[in-house]
Amino acid sequence: MLKVHSQQQEQLARAMFIQKMQAAFSRDIPGFADLAEQDRKEFLDESMSAAEAIGLITEQGMASYALAVWWLGPDFETVSEELQALLGSSYPETRKVHAMNEWVHEMIGNPDDIAAADRKLKEAFGRTEAWGR
């Protein structure tokens, strides 16, 4: 009988998720499919590692973080103390990701106004209070 150890299961699950994200990003994000396959995989793997390092562990959290990196660049969160504080908090991941996504959306539309993005983050976070503390 073949036994798969937990570390092997995690590696397989990660590889499968990277494949799934690579297909979605290639289909839906302009320019992503133009990268070499190895570059796409490296981008997603590095983005996932960065997301995990700040406590984003769900597929939604990691994919949202990877999208933010794609549109705003690595270390995008360092331009906002509000975003850094939220991502470093112990709040539920769903609240953090929702607020981060609103912040990213505002930054994409208005990249020179971090204060506006911070306001969007606070508004989005406030609307999710019922999701947990």
C-alpha cells in the first residue's frame, strides 16, 4: 500500500493550487499568459509564500494576495500602515482579505491616494464586524 506523508500531501496540494491559479490568471489577467511557464509558477509560488508569511492560508487569501502583488508589486502592503496593521492582526482571514481587496481596488483606480485606499479599507472592515473578532 502506498503511503503519502503529510508533507508530501501539502506539497501536492500546493502544486495543484498553483496549477489552478496559473490557469485562472492566464485566462483572466492581461499579460500573465505572456510570461514563461516557469516565471508564472515562480511568481505564484513566491506570492503564496509571502501571503502565508502574513497569515493568509486559505485559497481565497493567497489568490487575493497574488492578485495584489500582480497589480501593485511586491511588498505593496508596505505603503500603508493601516493595511500592514490589519494584515498583521489576529482578525479572521475573511475580514482581512475583504478589506485588503477593497484597499487594492482603490489603489488600482487611484494609485496616488493612499489615504483614500485606507478609508476604503476601514469602511470594508467595519462592514464585516459580524464576521468575527
